[in-house]
Amino acid sequence: MVDRVERVAIVVLCSLLVLIVAVQVMLRYFFSTGLMWGEEAIRLSFVWLVCLGIARAFRHGTHVSVELVVRRLPQRLRAFASLVNSLLCLTVMCVVIYSGLLMTTRNWDLMHITLPIPLGVLYLGFPVAGVLSIRPIAMEVLGSWRNLTHTGKEEPADLASTNTGSDTGSVTSA
């Protein structure tokens, strides 16, 4: 359910962003004017789009990463590096939640200049992104811990490469 709502919100925000930017460009180019509220609406849409995208990328394991060195490490060191990375991400998201809530509450009484929306709505995207990101990161921490403490002879499954956010994987038949 969260995944679907998030996907719809991202599509709507991206569409709004493109539409408002296109209208702004046309109005300024052809009529030497613009929408008074356009810049604030673009900023608000962009911030929320990025925040929701961060959470979605964590859930689907699609954040950009540089693995040149990590892939060459032995399995246990790879698992340790993954654990450290996941713990750092978890720490950063906790800071994002705390800071975002602080900024949201400090700016909730202030209004945008041209939009009838509290300025705190802009900052609310950060704690929302943090809360939506915590579960997939915590799952990564657990998976990395399992890989690190695995004592069997076979290689443990690499949980970082699995798609934990949706069940759209392909199924092969024997």
C-alpha cells in the first residue's frame, strides 16, 4: 500500500514539476511574465519528489553505490563493509528524522510568501523520507549481520542485491 501511494505521489509531483516549469518558461519567453507562485511550487514539489525518491530507492535497493573495492574483498569483509554501510545509513536517517522534525516544527507557523501553505510542509518531507527509509535499512542491517555471522560452508545469499520492496521479480519454471 505504501509503495503504491508513494509511486502515485512521485508521478504526480514529477508531472506537476514539469508542467509548472514548462508554463513558467513559456510565460517568461512569450509574455515577459511568470506565475507568482511558480518558484515556490517548483521548490516544494522538487523537495518532496527527492524525499520520496530517497525512501523508494532504499526500499528497492537502487541507490547508486561504488563497489569497485568492496567486490574484491573476501566474503566476510564484504559482509562487514555492508554492515557498516547499513549502520551509517541508519544513523544518517535518524539524524534526518530529528533535524526534519525540528525544522518542520520551527517553520510550521510561517507561511510561504505566495502559497497558502505553511513553510513547515517543505521540511516535513525529510522526516517522512527518514521514517519510510528506516525499515528497509534495518532489514539490510539484519541481512548483513546474518551474512557476517554465517558459519555454513555455502555462501550466504547477498541480501543487498535482492529487491525487498516489491514482488515483481521474474519467476522461472523448471
